[in-house]
Amino acid sequence: MTVAAIALSAGGAIAQTATDENNMEQAETNMEQAGENIEQAAENTGEAIENSAENAGQEIEQATDEAGQEIEQATDEAGQEIQNAANEANQELDQAAAETGQTMEEIFGMDEDGLIRSRDITGGAVYAVNEDAAMGEAEVAEGDATMETEGETEMAGTDADAEMNAETDMASNGGMGSYTEIGDNWQNVGEIEDIVFTADGKIEGIVAEVGGFLDIGDKHVHISLSDVQLMPIDDGSYALVTNYTKDQLMEMPDVDESAMN
């Protein structure tokens, strides 16, 4: 091989080596750039996650504050409604006592210590208006009146009609009169099953068990205090009288006591 040929071959090899070195340097540069890009992407992802967590925390805190405010407002409203209901119940009790002409102290004044015991009330007899007896008394009064003079008859008949109508209206509307003893025109229709209290512990009414035989066919009805009168019995217990008739009591809705059991 001539010197010229050798020199030419050597030049080509050197040129190829330089090209390979350039390619390797470019590859290293590309790898470094890729690493930097990956690092920057990781930083961006971390910042995004941190920002999302902060935003979520702020939203949760705000939602919690709003829920707390709503709960507090609902609690205040519920408390006010309970207070209003208690005030209304107290007013109704006072009105009922005024209508019957009795105070709670007079009704439950038999206990020496002044305390009311439910055991003295529950199980007591329930008396209702006997329509036949009431009508019979009115008819007798009207019959006696017809034997007087015409003027007296007219006046007596008017009084008898007024009395009969008053008794009928009381039986129909439930407005309670004032009684000191159980009369002949009252019918034993059941017993006091339970006592209903207001939220502040005052008696609102009773649950009466009426009708039926040996707990078959009976029903439990609610009667407000304004429609009953508790009559003290000699043994320290109480009976209840109401101007409702037995038929009217049996037509009342049955009390659902499932929640009480």
C-alpha cells in the first residue's frame, strides 16, 4: 500500500471517530435535558397537589362553619318552639282550670304533702254522660211543668228546654262543668289508663280505656283536661267524669301507644 493510501485510510477513521464522539455528547445532552424536564414536572405536580389540598381544606372549613351556623340556628328555633308550646300549654291549663272552677291545688289537695302521685289517678273509674238519664230528667221536668198554669207552664217548659239543650250541648261539645260528686246520670264506661303531661311536667289530659269486655274490643282515647274533672274518692284515689257520652268516646280516634311501650 502506498503512503498516500495509508494517509487516506487514517483520515477516514479519524473523521468517523469524531462523528461518534459528537453523537455521544448529543445523547448525553439529551439525557440531561430529559432529566431536568422530569424533575420540573415532578415539582409542578407537587405544587399542584399542595394547592389542591389547601383549597380542599379551605372548602371543608367553610362548609363546617356554615353547617355549624345552620345547626345553631336550628337549635335556637327548636328551643323557641318548645318554649312557645309550653307557654301555650300552660295557658290552656289555666283556662281549663278556670272553666271547671277548680285549681290544680283543689283537685289534688288530698295528699298531705301536696304531691301528686300518678298511682292515685291511673286505674280510676271513668264516668261519662248517660244520655237516657239526662233525657229522662228533662222529660220529667217538662211533664211537671205542664201541670202548672199556662204562663207557668210556658216558663217552666222554656227552662226545661234550656236545661236539656245546655246538657246536650255540653255533652256534644265537651265543655266541662263543675261537679262535687258522681251523679245518677253518669255511666261507668272504663278506667284511666295513662296521664299525659306537658314538657314542663303539668297535666295536659288523660288516656282513657273505654268499651270492650275483658280487654277485647276496648280502645284508648285521649281526653284533654278541659273536658274532664277529677273527683277525689274517699280512699285517696281519683275518678274521672266527662261530659262526653260513651258513644262519643267510642267514636274518638284510638291513641297509638306503640311509641310509649
